[in-house]
Amino acid sequence: MLAGRLNVATRTFAVEEVPEPHAGPGEVRIAVKAAGVCLSDVHLIQGMLKPLYLHGDSVTLGHETAGVVDEIGEGATGLTIGERVLLQAGETQAGTVLTRGVDYDGGWAEHAVASATTVVPIPDSLPFEQACFIPDAVSTPWAALTATGGVQPARPVGVWGVGGLGAHAVQLLRAIGAAPIIAVDPLEGARERAVRFGADVALDPADPAFADAVGQATGGTGLSYAFDFAGVAPVRVQAAKTLAKGGRLVLVGLTDQPLTIPDGTRFSYLEQEIRGHYGSGPEHVLELLTLVALGRVDFARSVSGTLPLSEAAEAVRRLDAKEGDPIRLVLIP
């Protein structure tokens, strides 16, 4: 079968022929119908991220995967051949969290094998192209907002970076009832998209009147919650300055740069907080599928384009170059 393989030692990526996998005990195999292309995949290829638990030098990329069950291993229960499913983005083994497409083979392939406990049925109304990226592209911001951030309705929230995660954060904040929602992005197209997705205000972080605009939008109180989805050090400095008394800054975007608090005394006096966030749990995917089934959220606008699996390298290039300002590009085997 075809698979998008990365040699992490040489940082060489190619779509190539590999042996077709089969489901072992407690596993199922799916025929992949759609797989999301995430910035984390780009960072893996570029060497900015490195697998911690990978056995060997090569791995099939792709942690956002949906398809149809086509093989059930011994002892795997609760699933049937032909069932429409998505795969959780990882699993815990012996207390260690492993990520699909990073620490073991993922979904950039014609077939993918998964532990049965990480396979989640999806409603017939949910297209594979949208289902595949709910784990991570949607579940990560959902977990950041609800679990780490603890966002309450009718409270002002800022979202820095309206890309693949931030765009979903804006949409989900609207569902939660946060108000006002202030989106911050240097790209005009991203700001326009933020408004379409539900932001009340969209600001350019380089605008000299930025601080005044935040003050005006929040009635002078500042933000109860600020979320960094960009992973850029200056964003965190700017976001911290906008916090209200007791405000919370949540760091979702990843960076290896130092974290700087511009005024430590003020930060302490106002009893503000900084919380780190990474990924999501299986429960967050299930919560989102409940919302999808009830028609509370719709991710059709998030599919920026589809490409055949054979053109995975082109999808990576487009995402890295932000060509067309994509939310999610999806590979179709």
C-alpha cells in the first residue's frame, strides 16, 4: 500500500510502497478515507519536533485519521466491519502517552491499524473529511478552552493566532457563550475569517491602537482569558498585558523561546495566571461528537482543500508556506 513515511534521522519524507498492515490482538484495521495535515506534521519533517518513543528511524505520519473498519483482530470488541470511525490521536501504554503518526504509524496511508479502544464510531451525517481532524485540530482548542482555561460564558476572551487551531477556538467560544470574543492575527484574511467564525472583534497585533481597542471592547476591564495559539514569544508578552484582574493566559501554541512577563509586580498584584496546555483527552473528542450529532457545531468551512495521498509532500509545502491561509488540508488515499 501507499504510505507517507518520514525518516526522522535524515528528515527525508516520501510517499512510498510499504507492506499492508493487519490487525493484531485487540486491534482493528481501517481503510483510511481522510487524513488531516497538521502543522505538527510539518514540524516533524523539519526536525523541530522529534518522536520520543519511536522504535526505529521511520514512521508513517498522520495523527488525524478517519475511515471504515475493514479488519478486526482477535479479542477486539464493540466494532463491526464497515463501521465509519475516527481514530484518537494517541493512546496511553504503561503510563506513557504515545502519539499516532509520531511514536507509531499513523494515518497517511491506505490502511491504518489501531488499538480498538482508540477507535470511535462517527455519525453517518459527518463526512470523513471533517471527522478526521476533530482529534487535535478541534479537540485541542476545545480542551484548552474548557479544561485548562475553564472559560465561562459572558466573559471576554482573546484568541491570538486564527489558524488551524485558533479558528476552531473562535467557533467553539461562540458555542460556549464567551463574550466578547477578540481575535488577534497579523493577516487580514485570518481576521476576516475570525469574524465569519464568530469573533466580535478582530484586531491586528501591530496596530498602534491595539491596547485601546481591547479596552474599548471589554469596557475597560481587560480579558478574563487569553489564548496563545500562535506559539510566538511576543504574542505572550502582548497577551499578558491585556489580562484583567484574575485573568488567565493559556499557552497552546508551542515554542522553545523563553516566557517573559513584562511586569511581574503587576501580574502578582492582579493575581493573574499562566497555564500550559498540550493536546486533548479521549473525552474531549467524544464531547465534540455529541455536539456535532446535535448540529451545534459544523466544520465544513474548515476543509481548505483535499489532495490525494500521493501529493502529501505538496500538502506539507502549502501548509508550511501558508498558501491560501489554510485551516486544514486533507489527504484522500
